[in-house]
Amino acid sequence: MYETLEIEHNGPVATIWMNRPEVFNAFNEQLIADLSDACSVLDADQTVRVVVLAGRGRHFSAGADLNWMKRASAYGEAENLEDSRRFARMLHALSEMSKPTIARVQGAALGGGTGLAAACDMAVASADAVFSTSEVKFGIIPSVISPYVLRAIGPRHALRYFQSAERISADRALLIGLVSEVTPVDALDAGIATLIDALIAGAPQAQKAAKDLIAAVNGRTIDDVVIEETAQRIARQRATDEARDGIVAFLEKRTPAWLL
């Protein structure tokens, strides 16, 4: 049980519902702590194949709770640093989950809300969704969310939006890579369900290995070291029981073990 979250299980899918609709799911110390714990618990749960991050009410997340920010502004340097570290560790825990993660975005995803969406492996947004790295409007910077937003949209777009704090429409977010897909408002859950079906069909160990592969080779020069590393990674994966079963299942036109 969490003070600020609801966890909904539907077969192999777990949905983390941020449940502070009265403040548009803005996060404070408690929501950060709850999200950190929920990510740890669900990542360790072998019955969970896909994790969806969602927000109750009209909006995904309006970012930081202003009352929390007001409290933080009165902290000393050491306390402020530890508070920021807790936020950073939560985003890292979400980003590094060993199973696929999907942000379900409707309405506002502002500031840290944009960071939450970017920290997930993929994001599906309804047509009314709006994003913003709005921190400079408050005299601060999107520091903790920056690794995940940069990973999604690249430095050129970040140079604009980190400084302008402009609102980013769902269609624009799709164009710059912040979201994976945009659906009509009333088709958001159907769009996510289609994506979940595709993810569930994949082998879970292979999906984790694929996430690790991306982290390992992204941004590196394609040299002899990388060539050798990629060869070793596929060789190790082919030797797993999961891969052996998957290949035989395909040839025998039967269901692989992970779907039974």
C-alpha cells in the first residue's frame, strides 16, 4: 500500500497509478519515495512483464509540487542536495527497470512530468497531451531529468526547450522523439494495449538483454572493440534456454515457453 500510488495488476501487466489528482499528480517527497519503492518491487516481481506509469485524473503529472519546491528553497545546501539525490535515484530506478516500461500520458506532463515520460522506455500520449521543460520559468534548471530528456530528443531540441520552456504539443513531442505514439483522446488505452501485446510476445530475458545492449553501444565508435562486444552478446544470448526454446518453437510452429 502506498500513500500516493495505486498499483493495478492485470495478468503480466502492472500499472503504477500516480494518485494525487487534486494537484495534477505533482510530486513531493512522498510520491518520490513511493515511486522508488514501487519500481524496486515490480522489477523484482517475475510475474510482471510490462510496467505502465500513469496518472489519475485529467493530467499525467504537473511536475514538482510547488509546496515541496517552497520547502526545498528553505533547505540548507546539504539537505537540498540529498533531496535532489532522492529524485535522481527515483528516475534512475524507473529508467533502469529490467522489463519494458510505458508512460501513459494524458493532459499535462510538465517539468518533472516530462522527465517521468522520458525515463520510461516508451511513451504513448493522447492528442491533448502537452509537455514542457518549464524549470527556467522558476529560476531553476531541468538538471535531474536532463539525461532522460536528452536521450529522447537529443541536444539540439534540448537547447531550445530547456531555455525557452515552451509548451510542446503531443504531435510535436512525437516529431522530436519525446513520445513513441500519439492516439486520439478516447483511444489512449487501446493504443497502449496494442503496444503491450507486442511486448508480451517477446522473450523477457531477450528484452532485458536488448535494453542492456542499447546502453552498452549507444554513442560509441563502431570499432573492433564494439564489434567484438556485440558478437559476444549475441553468442551468450543464443546459448540461453530461452533462445533455444524460442527458435525451436518458431520452427515447430508452437507457442514459446514464456507465453504458456
